[in-house]
Amino acid sequence: MIAQIDAGTDEAAKKIRALQSRASDPQAFVWVAANAGSGKTHVLVERLMRILLDGTPPSRILCLTFTNAAAAEMANRLFTRLAEWAIIKSDDDLAEQILELTGEAPDEAKLTRA
């Protein structure tokens, strides 16, 4: 699906977030192409987080980028997000963040993986 959205409105922001959420679904086959600063890295990091939450061992994941800078940016965002999750004080807060990421309430196993 190709989507062009005027990002200047609240409604557009909701549409963009919905499209990004769909693109980050590990069960979907997607091609992400967009202008600089439009959220491609955000989508890829969310997709990677969801793959990890689904139980895929990190050693089984290969991420390819066009530049070392892009790879470093992805790694920094991923490690920052994982560090944030590691210091969350309550399972409820973590469950809320996972729900926001995946659209599904996490079970106990997913909370433990997170």
C-alpha cells in the first residue's frame, strides 16, 4: 500500500502512526520508502522490538542498512528502548508500553522477555 499524507494535522498524525504500526508488524511483509525524517528508522526499530518480543533470539536476526550511520542509529535507538524497559519499576507500566507497541496486552511470558 502506498500512502501520501499531509503531516500537518492531528488526523494525519493518527494516520501516520497507524501506518507505522502496521509496518512494524513482524507478520507483515512491507517495503518502507519515505523522505528523511519521516519515521523509517522508528518503524524499523519498532519492528525489531516486536520480533524480539515474539521470542526470536537476537542471534537469529539480521538487519541490513545502507550506511554505518544508519546501523549505529538503529542500534542506539534499540538499546535506549531496551534500557528504558529494564528500569521500568512496575509490570503495569511495561505492559502499557508493550500494548502501545504491539496493540495487544502482553501475557506473562512476553513481560518476562521484555
